[in-house]
Amino acid sequence: MNSTFQEYATGQAFVLTLTKNQIDSLRLVVEHGTANLNDVSGRGLLRRGLIEPVSIEKKWGDKSLVSWTHRPTLAGRFLYQLLSEAGFVDRQNAMKDFGALVAEIESVTITEQAKP
């Protein structure tokens, strides 16, 4: 469960408003898997629970560097599909993600059903 999205959606009335820049940023994250979004659009998506930060560790010999990037949450991927239906993002790209999205949902459902 995405507690950030849940808190945003149930905090008051459920209204989800995105600017065109936020839609472009969400599209970038979904289509590329990850993206570094440290701008106003990225912070807005993060605050709404549509993307989440992830750390990436890169190693060079005995040294390592940790950097941060963002990936879409399940809610962000659902919204991406809805944006496709509305004509905001390319439908062909959305359909590529749809199969993976369905598989992920089915695996989460099966795992949750298996819990005692």
C-alpha cells in the first residue's frame, strides 16, 4: 500500500491536479523506469505519492558513490495509464507498461492472499 498516495487522496476531498510539466515528468519516469527529478514538478509528484526516491550505489574499485533517483509508484503507473486514455501520453508507450503493470498487480494480490 502506498501510504503517501493514500494520505494525499484521503486528506480532504480527492482532487488530483497535475500541471503539464508534472505530466511530462511522470511520463519521463514511467517510460524510462527512473529519472532524477529534483525540480518543482518532481517534488509535486513525490508529495502526491506518484513517484518515490530510490538510491543507486555505483562502485569503482574499492570506492562507492550513492546517488538518488526516482521511480514511479503503482499509483503513478495507474495514473500514467489514465493519462493515456485522456490523450496526454502516447498510447503505444502506455500499452508497453500496461502488461508489466497487470503482472505486478497480480503478484501483489497473490502475495497478499497468501499471508495468514
